Amino acid sequence: MSASRQHPDTLPNGLSWADRAACRGYDLELFFSEAAANVAYVKRICKRCPVREECLAEGLRAEDGCRYGIYGGLTPAERTELAAESLRWQAKELLQAPPKPRTGRKPAKCGTRSAYQRHVKNGEPIDDACRAANTAADNRLRRTGTTKVLR
């Protein structure tokens, strides 16, 4: 058999886990039924499935074009809620994460405009030396067109 032609029952490598699924051999229409009795029955099948996580991941990955069926024991509404909860956790972690330095440089010393800007950016209290340095840089900018100290 050539590499481009596969047997009809052969799954793509990304779905090779489906060979071990508890639902293998069941009628697929059962997993896409909205009848409450069928949903409960399918969920019981999914509970004992050894590849439930892989199935759920596939369902979440395919969500953009597939809002139907039971994947990993979850209905479309349950998968939507799971995805939303995941996004909330990711956002919460990003908001709580300390800011990462963008370069290998040491932070600017207090008493400079850069330190003043760092304090403002990080929401830190601004000390008098940094405030004075920022004011001096603003005045220099108005006079000379640059904040740099000319020596």
C-alpha cells in the first residue's frame, strides 16, 4: 500500500488514542444525540474510558467548528464552561505574575528619570530623588529638546 493511501479504518497519528477509547464500536450518532437518556448513557461510557483526557482535548481543540457531541464525557455547554474557566485561570495567573525584566540589565538606580518611570510602571511609591530627577529631565526636554544630560 502506498504512503498516500491509508486503510479507511486507519486514524491519523494525532487521533491514535481513539483505538483505545471505551466508545470504540458504538454508533457515533449516540454521542451526538441531545436526548437526555442518551447523554447520560454516553457519559457513563466516558467515565470508564482510559483516553478520556485525550478525547476532551480533541473536543476542545475542535470547538471552533464543532459545537456538538459529547467529548471526554462533557457536553458542548460543559466544554464551553471549562474553556471559559481555563481562560479565567490563565488571566488570573498573568495578573498575579511578577513583571519579568525584558533585558539582563539591572534596574535603574533611584534618583534617575528611568527609576521614576519604573516606579510608575510597577505602581511603586515614588521617592523624592526620583521625582526630582524626572522634573529636571522634563525641564531639560522643554529647554533643549532632549532629556539627556549634556556634559
